Amino acid sequence: MTLKALKTLVTIVQQGSFAAAGDQLGLTQAAVSIQIKGLEEELGVRLFDRIGRNQVLNRDGRIVLERAQDILERYDQLGDGLGDAGQFKGELLLGAVFSMQTGALGPVLAKLRDRYPQLKIKVMRGMSIDLAKRVENGELDAVLITQPQRSIESDYHWTTLEHEPFYVVAHQDTPPQTDEELLQNYPLIRLDPRAWAGSMIEHELRRRQIVPNEMMELDSLQAALMMVEQQLGITIMAFGQQRVAQLEKEFYLVPFGDPVIYRNIGLYQRKEHSRKRLVQALLEQFQA
């Protein structure tokens, strides 16, 4: 099996016929047919069914086509991101918590793409604890998360980007109250307790001896906001300044904590990895 045969298969489908594929590739129709026949013999299946005078891709052919397209794409990307010249091409694999995805990350990535138009960026969503593990496992290049509630090991690096205060989030029609009064008067929609931010909230509640009426637990910040909007209860979240300015138009926000507690949001990465220079460019955009 050769890349040439796979490319011929893809070209047949793109051009609509064996003859048109031959014209595109600079081959005779007979040469195109020989390549496809060889591919079929090697795979042990027919890829095309003859319907009248036309050759039509069958079920097995569609499966092989999809796999061939993937192989050819990966082949074309083989040199992406390699060496100094490839640092700013190929894929940058990021993870980001909800507050970063709905805050500063979008404008920062837009500026990064303007500087490096050949760059492809993938952003994965998740909780800080899970995203940190994906960096440590080598699945992601860097993550934008809550600062780990443990010391940073020597093989990893942390950069603080934002200092986010926590707020009690209530329906916009809620009458003015303190954070403690809100927690006494309304059911609490709690976020996943595995989250590092969740452990900070729990510690503050215990310290102040506040026992809320917990009515629901969710693993999605967006879902929790929707529940508050439906007046099912209140929730506690941390937000940056930009997000607070947006949410104050839709919800009643009261700073949480006595004094108000904060979390650090920043970038977590391995100290040495192949995309380090690109991640540094990302950091520079944030700091700008």
C-alpha cells in the first residue's frame, strides 16, 4: 500500500470519476484503475460498486476513504512543530477552565493566530485537577487553571495570570443581603467537590461555621448559572474582572468570604517540552 494509491482514491472521490482523477493527477484512466485494483487486492475488499456505467464508492470504500484522508493529513503534518523553524506551526494543545474560556482567552488566542497564521490551536475544557493531570501525562502542552492546592514539583512551572475573587451568585431580583444571609436563606447549588476551587469554598464555609442547605451538585459552571437564573438556588464561583462586569448585568453578585477569598488563575506546564517557546508567546500575549 502506497501513499500514491491513497491519494488516488481521495482524488477519485473529489473529482467524481476515474477519468477526472487521472486528469488531475497526470495519469491515464488505466493507471488510476490499476492503483485502485492493487489497493483492493491488498485490503481484500472491493472499494467501488459498478452502477450502470458509473463506479460508486461502497460502504468499505467510504471507511477506507476516511482512513486514507486521515493518513494523508498526518503525513502532510509530519514536519509541523519540529525544530526551531517549526515552533510556531502545527498544533498547540491547551486546556482551560470555564472562567478563562469565557474571559481573556479568546482575544489572546486571536492575537496569537494573527502573529502565527499557520498555527492550529485546540482548547480542551475541564476541571483544574483533571487538566493538570493531562499536562503531567504529556497529553496537553499547557493549561490555564486554578493554582494547584499543593506545592509545584520541580519538573513543572506555574505562572499566575489573574487573582480572582469568589462571589455568591444569586438571581438578579434577589433583595440586598450579605453572603452569609444568602447562604442561610437560599438553597446552595454546589459545584463538584473535587475541584480545587470547591475545596477553598468548603474551607471558608467550615471556618465561618456556615452550614448551607445544599439542594444540587453540578460539574458544570454554565449549568449552575442556568439553575440560578431559574431561581432554583444560589451558587459560589470565582470570576475575573471582565467576567464580573458581564455577569453583574444578569445576576446579583455578593463577594464571598470574611475577608473575601481569592484564587489564583494561571498557566501550568512542564518545565521542558517541545512547545515551550510557543507557550511563552502565549504568556506574553496575556501579560500584554
